[in-house]
Amino acid sequence: MTATRTPTTSAPEVGPAGPAGQVERATPRRSGRLPAARKRVLNVVGAVLVVAVLAGLWEGYKALGRAAGDVVPGTRIAFPVATDDLSMPHVWSILGALVEPARRSDPTALGSYLLGETGVTLREAFYGLVAGSSLGLLLAVLFLHVVPLSKGLMPWLVASQTVPLVAIAPMIVIWGGKAGAPPWVAVTGIAAYLAFFPVTINTLRGLKSPPKVQLEFMRSVGAGRWQVLGWLRIPAALPFVFAGLRLAATASVVGAIVGELSAGTGRGIGRAILTFAYYYSNGPEKLYAAVLVAAAAGIVFVQSLALIERLALRHRHTP
């Protein structure tokens, strides 16, 4: 006798019953993440709100000081910053100065003049960022493979960043002048000096980030040191590298501005700030406008790098 097998069917998935007794299909849980376009709009709105709040606090502090005579009401404590128009111009006075002539003998608007000078500074900062970042990447790879060199040089690299920039900048300017280099080269060198350190530290951390099991697998299939570096370590280090580049971009702009004060280039937003500070009593709003443009230029410079980061890592999986 042959036994007959009865066909079996797998039981259907049972979910929570609906009002009509039917089984409802499980719906995937929403991730809770905002769409990229909506997130960018919210970021822009948030930035505008922050600027509006800061402007409101500035004007509110000024109005309170004018009404109370720069003394905290009910006490004899003076305000930390005087609120007269020479010390704190109105926000609309600062913005209005951007459309007024930069000089009495030049009809060019202050805003156009500052943008031109800012372009010079950003170019020097970009050169410094490229030079400093290249040096930082090379040092990170060198420190990864030559551990004694890393232990010997790393304390000196840390110490180099503790020296005040105002002490380093004149030295670099003098060295550049002795070598016959134009002043902008010294400014670029100062920007590179500030840019290389965050790239070195973050890249080295990223190169060491792959898990040990992945490194052992690469070695088990016969991958050499440089193959492990190119196929595993560098892809894993990219987010760390861009984090270091963002810090380096900010530092390079600061270095370029400070370098212009010491190099005597005659151009750049740093020289413009120094000039308006010298003639502060004749137009305090011009100094504040120059500082405002310099800050905005730094933000644009860093955000441009952030855009490159998004494009470079757009296909990278994020959990």
C-alpha cells in the first residue's frame, strides 16, 4: 500500500481584524524623515529667523539702553556696551551703508566694494584650503602606516595650533618676503597653516574607522596595504574627511583675513576692516557692514563645501 499525501497549505498571515472582519495588511512604518527639499526649506527659514531674532535683540538692547541711560533699571550697574549711535549703529543704518558710496571720491557703492575685496580674500582662502588639506591628507596616510612617526610628530602638531596666529602671521610674511614671493602667497600660507590640522586629525580618525573584521577579511583575500587603503579605508574615511574640510574652510577664511592684516597686500576684506576701523568715528556703520559681509562670505564658503559633500556622498547608505 502506498500512503497518499494530503497537500498542505501554509496559513495566511493574520493581522489585526478590521471592522468588517477582514484581515488588514500591515502597513510599513514611516521613517519620520523629512523630504530633502522640505528640509532645505526649513533650514533656510530657520536661518532667516535666527538673523531676525539677532537683529531684534540688537535693536531691543539699544532701545532699552537709550531709555534707561545705559544703566540697568533700579541699579547703578552700567550696560556692558554703550548704546549710542557711535558704539551701536542701528541695523538699518548698517544695511543702508551698503548702498552708499564707499569713499567720497568714488561713487562705487560700499556693498560692491566689499564684495570685490571679499572675492580677493576668498581666493586666498581657497588656495590655502587646497594646500592645507593636501598636506593634511598626506600626513594622515603617513601617520597611519608609520606609527612611530605619528607618536613623535602629533604632539608638535597639536602644539603648533596653540601658538597665537598674530605671532605666526608676521613670521610667515617675513619668510615670504625674503623668498621674493608676492604678499598673497604669505596670506595663502597662513590660511594653509590653520587648515591642515583639522583635516589631518579627522582623516586619520576616518582611516582607522573600518571594523577589525573587515580589515581581516581584506587581508584574508590577499589585499595589500595600498589596496586596503584604496578599497576600504578611504571610502570609510570620506565622511570624516569632509567634516575636517568644513572646519578647515572656516579656519582658512580666518587665516586669510588675519594674514591680510599682517602682509600689507592692500586688498582683501581684512584690509577693508582695518581701514574702516581706523576711520571708525567718521562712519562706524561701515565697519559693521564690512564685518557683516565678511561673516556672510565665510558662511557661503563653508556651505559651498557642504554642497560638494552632499553631492559626493549622495549614494552613500546612511542607517
